[in-house]
Amino acid sequence: MLITIDENESRPLYRQIADEIKMLIVRGELKEGDSLPSVRQLASDLGVNLNTVATAYRELQSDGLVIVKHGAGAVVSSLTSDSKGDDELRKSLRVALAQMFLAGLTWGEVMNLVVDEMSAIFKEGK
């Protein structure tokens, strides 16, 4: 499992780790039932504090993407179980789109960004 983090990025490290794991799930590199590395192992591999990885795993668990069992590790759960409802996903998308328009992007520029990002998500996994 290849995860990269950037200490100079504005997102907290735990969020970067959680987002990287989400991308691995989206691309199908991590499937339902796959085990994630132990908190200790991933922290060692990335050179971060154990609590940073534990926080990332808790976030993924609260999103319904992994099941964490103390002493047994973390396992990718069903993508459909406990997933956010359509209304909640739309709200998140609406906020992201509003931020883009507030940054001065045009309708066409926003559409191009969305298409580019969707392409990047699925190209990176291949």
C-alpha cells in the first residue's frame, strides 16, 4: 500500500493519510475485507506519530470505510454500509463548488477541474 504525505501541505497529516486511503479504496486497490497496516507499522513507514495514524483510522471508521477492532487492526468495510446519504454528499459538493466560484473560477473552469480530478483519481490507480 503506497501512501505519500507532504509535511509542507496545509492539510493535517492525519487527513492526508485518510484521503490517500480513500483514494486507494475508490480506485479498487483496497477492497472490502482487505486489512490495513497496523497503526504502528504505518506510522513507522511514514515517519509520523502513532496518534496521527490512529486519528486517520478513526476518521475512516467514522466515514464507514473501515472497521477498527482493538488488537485486531483495521479492515476495509463495505462501501455501501454506513455511507453518507445523498443529501449529505450533495451538501459537501455544493460547498466545494461554492469555494471554486468564490475563488473566481468560471462555470467552464469548474467543469474542467471536476473532469480533470475524476480522470486523475482513476488514472493514478492504473
